Amino acid sequence: MPTYNSVTSAIFGPVLGLFGDLSSFVDIMLWSVLGGIVALLVYKWVSNQKGIEKAKNDIKVHLLEIRLFQDDLLGVIAATGKILGKNALYIGHNILPMLVMFVPMMTILFQLEAHYALAPVEPGSTHVVTMTLDPEHTDLTAADVTLETPAGITLDAPPVPAGEEIAWRLTVDEPGDHVLRIRVGDEVFEKGIAAGGEARKVPYLRTKTWEGYLYPGEAALASDAPVKEIRLKYPDREIPWLPDGEGGILLSFFVLSIGAGLALKGVFGVTL
């Protein structure tokens, strides 16, 4: 995961945000359409195009058979069985390209989410940072954990432990990219806080779980770390003419990429 996130962030970091204030809208539109084109190319190169076309044609033939011989019960049952068989074959032809397509499509989506879904917290606001200890490290408790805040961040209340989770309430006093230091036993773990200023990629989550792929805004934790995750919630970022936040980008990406794929399949000569 650390290698995947660092490589994909190095690729997308320089190319996202080139359009100034309109970057969020333009990049989501542009990369969603490119995602649809990538999906088409994967289908063209990886799938059995002749097999897909034949399965679709056979399904049409058997549907016509049902329509023409609808008074023949046994014939209708037989044709229905053939349709189900051809449909299973059609799905089988689509499994491999869908698996291959998953990687580039999700990479684009994860990077768009990381750059445009969330906005920095506002100076003067209060937030809760939560840290979850790895349950496999049974020798650690909340008493082994301390938080060090930098200038510009104030600890608002004592830590609140709840099982393996510890929560701190913080006030962000000044804008900037701050770094918390959390000491767990003999190890120190950092957690970024993006406050104020221009919209940018924000560090929402540090984790060693699969969720790290979804949030490449911060380095993943080592697999043997005693900490499972450190999380700080951010407000949704407003996107011109598109729905806001993570759900808005997810919806926009799939609607635009699927629409682009359907609209351009004839141009690329792809049978879906």
C-alpha cells in the first residue's frame, strides 16, 4: 500500500490542480471521461469481443424465439433456459476485463477523492482526533499514549479513552499545515492537520488497513505498528456545478465515466 499510494500520488500530484479555481470541476469531468475511455480500451484489449458479441446475438435470437412461439410452453421453457445459459456465458466474458479495469478506474477515483472531496478545517474551529490501537498489541493501554500539539493547535480537553480508541478535542488556532505527534510507548506517530488557506489535498486518515488505498493524502502506517489508524474529519469541499464531498465525486465519476463509455464505444469499436 505505501508504494501504491506514493507512486499514484507522484503521478497525479503534478497534473491535478492546473486549472486554478476551476480545477475541481475540470479535473473531475476530464478524468471521469478518461476513466470511461480507459474502461473501453481494457474491454477491447482484454475481453473476448467475438464471444461477447455472439452471446448477445444468441440471447436476441432466443428472445425472438419466445415471442414467435409463445403458445408452445415447452419451447418457451427451453428458450428461456438457453437465454439463462447464454447470459451466464456473457457475464463470464466480462469478468476478466472488469477485474483488470478495476485498478486504473479506482486509482483515478481515489486521487480525485483525495484532492477534491474535503476542505481544510477553519481556524478557530474545534475538532476531534481519534486514534485506534491495534488490538494485537495487548500490552498497550491509553496510559501509554500521549499527544504533543504544535504551535497553532490547542488541546481543548483531556483525552477520552474508550476501549482501543482514544479521542482528543483540539482547537485550531492558526492556519497552516500542522503536525501532531502522538507518542505510543517508545514510538512516535505523526498526524497532519490542514487548516485554512486555499483548498488542497488534506490528510484525512493515517491507517494500515485497506482504507489507506481510499485516502492517499497521508502516508500509511507500517503493518507492524501498534496503531491501527489516526483519523480527523474534514468538511466537504464545495465543487462548482457538481455535488459536494466524497459522495458527490463518487456519483459524478461513475455517471460521467459510464456515460462516456456508452457514448464512445462505437468510436473505439468496442462491444459491451
